[in-house]
Amino acid sequence: MNNETIVADGIRMRWEKGIQYYEAHLYQDLFGDWVLTRAWGRRGLRGGRIVHTACGSYNCAKQQLTTVQEQQERRGYMLVLNLIR
């Protein structure tokens, strides 16, 4: 994810392992602040979780996204979606 151009919808990533999924979405809110939204759960079942984290800058938010990516790869999740819009 180097040298990407970030536009209105930011970066979306999704990892899967069996029926489990983990998603991350990095974007700017209406006030221009960077937000990292993470969602995880099991496909087809209720009870997943969503967490929104406000970040002070794009670089801070990008570092948090990189940390999430490294964690998911260590846990054996496979990247199935990587959109930069």
C-alpha cells in the first residue's frame, strides 16, 4: 500500500479465515478527521463487533491499519479484499 492516492472512500480491507471475517476501513469523516473502523464476526451469524477509532492524522491512521494487517496475517487470516478509492 505505498504511494496510493486517497480519495473520498479511503481504504477498505477484508480478511477471512473459515467462517470468520475481519474488516478495516480507513476514511475521513465529515469534519476531515481520519477514522479507522474495524468490524469482525462470523459470516451468517449475529453478534459481530464494530469499533471506530479517531486518529489525529493520516499517518497515525495508516500506522494503525498496518498494525491491524500484521495482526491478521499472524493469526492466519487471508486478505480477500484490498480497495483503495
